[in-house]
Amino acid sequence: MPAPRFCPQCGGAGLQLRLPVGETHERLLCERCGYIHYSNPKIIAGCIIEQAGQYLLCQRAIAPRPGTWTLPAGFMESGETTEQAALRETWEESGVRAKIVSPYSIFSVPQISEVYIIFRAQALEVTRDFGPETLACRFFAPADIPWESIYYPAIRQILERYIQEREAGIYGIYMGNDATGTLHFMR
């Protein structure tokens, strides 16, 4: 979302990038009324759904990168929990009604101000009726996952780690970031 040109509080055009008193980051500050505009990261919530050793992926129908594959996930809406957002996005993008089993990963991508919160989930109903943001939706065996067509590096790293854990029969909660490209086991 682009930064506002006019103050949302008083309508003044005097927004300047400054370090407000008591703050740690520069913000757009209205010189007229003192309003501070905060630009915070977006939260993407989604699910890893594994069924009989196969993993649910959705092929994107929209920009960016239509035709690439990803986990069912999307932007959290105001007024919903991360769990509700993950289940809603899973339903909208895959036509799968699911139940969350546990949190799985919190992955930060500071370069584009996004935070991915991914849950382990079980499919309760697979309808094959997915929304307009999806070209195709299917379960893949690990050897058949189109790794070269997974658009988001964070999603690829999360899915790779999950498959390793699934094979070992041990699941953790992971935190990581795009700057280092690593995930850290939380004990």
C-alpha cells in the first residue's frame, strides 16, 4: 500500500518522514496536527495439509507469477485471528475445509514487509471447488512437487522442512527469515 500524500486525520499535505519523539523508526509525521502514520508488515496465514503422504498445493491464477505453485495461504483480514485467516484462505484457494492441528512456522520476509504464519492442518472435506485466485489445486507426493515452480522462497523452505520432519515423525515450531534463508528449531 503506498504511503498517504495527505494526513488522514486533518487532510493537511505536510507529511514528512521524521523520527517522532519516543519512536525507534522514522515515520510519516503530519507537521500540522502531529498525526503519525505507521506502515506495518502484512501477515500471510496459511496451512500445510498432508494427506496420505501427499501435500496440498495451489497453482496461482493471479499476479504475482500466475502459474506458479504455493501452499494455500493469503493476507489476513482485519477482525480475524491468524487461525481463521489460514482456514479461510485454505477454503478460498483450494476448496478444502480443514482443521488446524498446531502452529508450524513463523517466517519473516523483511524486504517486502511480510510475515508468514503457517499451521499444520487436517483436511476435513475436499470439494475440488476452488476460488478464482487458483488455476489448479492438487495433492503432490514429495517426489512430484514442482519445486522449480514454487514462487515464494519462504513457502519452499517451510515445505522442505515440513517434509523432512514428516519423514522423521517429529514436528517443531520454526522461526526464520528471508535474510538468512534458515529456519530455527524452537525447543
